[in-house]
Amino acid sequence: MSEIIVRYPPSPTGFFHIGTARTVLYNFLFAQKNKGKAIMRMEDTDKNRSEKQFEENILSGIQTLGMKWDGEIEYQSKRTEIYTKYLSQLLAEDKAYYCFSTPEELNTLRELAQKEKRAFRYPETWRGADKKLVQEKLDAGEKSVIRYKLPKNVSEITFTDAVRGEVTIKLTELDDFVIAKNLETALYNFCVVIDDHDMNISHVIRGEDHISNTPKQILLFKEFGWEIPTFAHLPLILNADKSKLSKRKNKVSVDDYLADGFLPEALINFLALLGWNTSDEQEIFTMEELVEKFSLDRVHKGGAIFDIEKLKWINQEWIKKMDISEFYKRVLEYWKSEYVKKSEKYNFDISLFGDLNNEKNSIFLQEALALVKDRTKQLSEVFENLELFYTEDATLAYSTDIYFHKKMKTSRETAEESLKFAKKIIENLDDNFKFTADNLKTVFVEKIKEAGFKNGYILYPLRVALSGSEFSPGTLELLEIFGKERSLVRMNRGIDLCQ
RNA sequence: GGCGCCAUCGUCUAGGGGUUAGGACACAGGAUUCUCAUUCCUGUAACUGGGGUUCGAUUCCCCAUGGCGCUACCA
């Protein structure tokens, strides 16, 4: 019957948080799945903490992760007149009242309650205050807040949470809570109710930390006689010690993960699986698959620890899945991205690769990338792994100690023989020999066998000479990408170093 | 302290009145390979405790315990 409408409720008081990302994701998936709409609503009522740069960061982050919203962005800060209207209405109907208790007074009471092991509740000092007195104080400009007058005839609030089932909270736990600092400054619990109603929100999907706000909001919905949306409270994302994911103990900014070379797809994939799953054994999901399979009733109730190792694995799976031209595109985007530029950890000087508008340079980069791709877990590793392809052939620097390999029976002393052997094979190749890894393999295997060596005895030192490293892509692949000429220069360099 | 939420391998989780409690990450071992990585095998590893209900409970109920969250003139 009625349309599904959700809202993304970011609060621009910090950079795009991984927890916000997960909440937005579940809202997005739910809306998409049900052919509904998603409204972007900036919850920026806290003027002191809200900043434009955070808002921009959140907005662009949501898009980078592949999510979108419908229509214009709503700002709570632009809706003050509406809040004022409803605030005035409540005040006029005697459903809310001005309270002149100071924070200091209240804090004293709070501490006392704490000491006496009681729950603190506002003592309703101003609940039935004389209208004239209130007006006088107001006129005198005394500081006050507006409190909602808790109905005395309701004993408990029960709502059906889409992930938790029935949740009941006794009204004795609540007090006359503050709904606004003043007529022009409404507070969160008040604003969201007005907004959810105005924007026809059908489902409020948010973090578990909002469960205790829910009864207050329901009370307000009822007060206005409005339809109450369906609530769904998501499990929290946790630090390793099971506390709520926090800056102190974890990276929490989406930008940080992007800068660390995690793909948006992998982040989405990982986040989706933190607290939700499809009962089958699939682990890798595209956004489309997630949309198709998502349902709130398979969302978990318990919090989930953010396990970076699993994220790394998912990221690598996504990289392996990519074809080389896509990988090339992504890696370039990554190097040039804002989040990398902003990061203090990484500064990739891509002038190393030459002018990439030049086709030759571009093709060489792609070939190098192809050799490196399946061994990268994070995009941040790629640059370093490519450097060996761009160092000066004749002066390649490395320690000859790495020629030692127990299993291959190679060492600094035997490397020269190996390299000279390999060099001879290459020099004796026909002019029309196609210098590919496959062809080279055939030749090398044959010659090595003839000479009575083990493959590794020749190929390992050759790798070292070609790459300057004990770990690298395959030796034959290196030969192919460098070509005959460059390979020989590096081999000669290797021979020189052994002497 | 009060109130609320939650509870299966180290982690993410499947499952559910009778199962060898399944998968994935991580870890360990092995195979393949010229190294590393990849790939492929194999292994270690879990139902918080106590009461019920029941022929039978890890599963349902209650209690306890533990963890977390909220407890603002933040959101």
C-alpha cells in the first residue's frame, strides 16, 4: 500500500564514518530492494559541531561507495521555521513547557541520584509553573529550555522492531525530556519526528544506540496524531574489544580505508556482511546482488567486530575478479584520488611511469600491472611493487646475499654461472624468436634439462638479477615484459655484481 | 547505579528439539610452482553457566553470568 521511504541521517560533525556508511548501506539496500525512495537528510541541528567540509566528505563518500538518494538534500538547519511552528503548537496546547532549571542545578541532582543509586529523572520543577511567572522570566531574557510534558496516563511504550521484534520500555524510565533549547533551536528527538512525518518516512533504519530514543519519539508521534514509522535497529560495529567502534581504537573514516587501497566494492561487500547474511555460503557480492538478496529479517541482533583481515581478503577477491583494463583504470583513479592526496601516509609520484597519454608508456604500465595484480591485497601496495620495472637497468641495486637460496642450492658464488648460462640461451635465440613467457619457458626448460640443472638453479638467480628482489612475479614473465635487450642489461649487471 | 539490547570456533556467521554442529577469514601442515603470491588438499578450533519443559536440549522457557548500549540544553 504505502510507499517505502527511508532516510539517510548523517550528522556532519565528522568525516564519513564507517558506521554511518553501514547504516546508509542498509537503508539503501532496503529502499532499492523494495523499489522505494531514500531521502538524504543532513542532521545538522547542532550548529557548533556541524561543518561544511564534513558534509561534503559524507556526500561524496556515499557516492564513491556506489549509493545514491532521491531528490534534493534536506537540511534540518533549513527547517527551523517548521520546528518552531510545532513547538509553538505544543506550547500553546500545554503539551510542552519552558524550564528554567540550569544545567548546574540539574547536574547536582544527577550526581545525587547517582550516589543514591537511583535513576535520575527531571523533577518536573517547571511542569506546572505559573504562566505569568514564566512570561516574566522569558521577557527578562532568562535562559530556558523547552520540555515535553510526558503524559501521565501512559505506562509503557511498546514497538515492534523489524530486527528485534517487540521492545517494551516503561514510561517510568522517561522524564520530561528537552525538545528544544528555544523556539528557534529544536533538538534531535523533536526534529526527527517532525521530519519523518513531513517526509513520509515509512522505515527508520538506524543504529542500535538509538533504541532508547525510540520511545521518546513514539510519544511525540502520538502526541501529534501521526502515523508511526517502522523502526529497525541495526547491531553496532565493534572494536576488537567489543566496544562501539571508535576513533581511539580503530580507523573509522571511510576515506582512510579508501586511502589504504580498499575498493568501494570491497568495503560495501564487507560492511553488508557485518550483521547480515544470506544463509547460503556466498561471500562475494556485487551491490546488485546485495539489493536482490537483502532483507531486514536476516539482520543480526548482536554487534559485529570489524575484522580488517576479512576486509583484506574480500578486497583481494575483488581485485582478482577484475580484468586488467579495469585494474589499470582503478589504480590510476586511486593514485589521483582526493583521499590519497589528503593522506599523510601515501604520496605516490606517478611521474615515475612517464607520460601515460603516450600509448607506449600506458601499455607498459598495463603489462606491469598484469604481473602484479593477483598478488595485491590493497591498492596501496601497487606502486611499490611496480618500482622494479622502472629502475635503471644498468645500475639496479640489490644485495647479492639474496642469491642464496637453500632449496635452489644457489648462492652469490653460483649465481654467476646461472646468469651466464641464461644469458647464453637468450643470446642464441633466433632473430625471429617471439620473446614471450610461454616460448621462453619451452626453451629454458629444454636447455636446463639438457645441461642437467634444476629449473630453480637457473631461474631463481635470474629472477634476482631481473627484479633486484628475492620475491617477484615469475622469471619468464619478467623476461617477456623487459624484452631481450633490457633483460640482457640486467643480467650483465647481475654478473658484474657477483664478481 | 538505573533501564534496555545481546550471547555458536580467535573473528564474521549457518543451523536448529535427535546433526560427525556447516561455511568463510585468520592460523598450522602439505601438494603444485623458479621465489613470493595464486591455486588445491588437510588440520586445530565453538553452542557462557544453572534450573526447568521433554524420551531427548546447543536449539524452547526462566534465572544467573558476561558483554555492550543509553542514561546531554549531541546526534
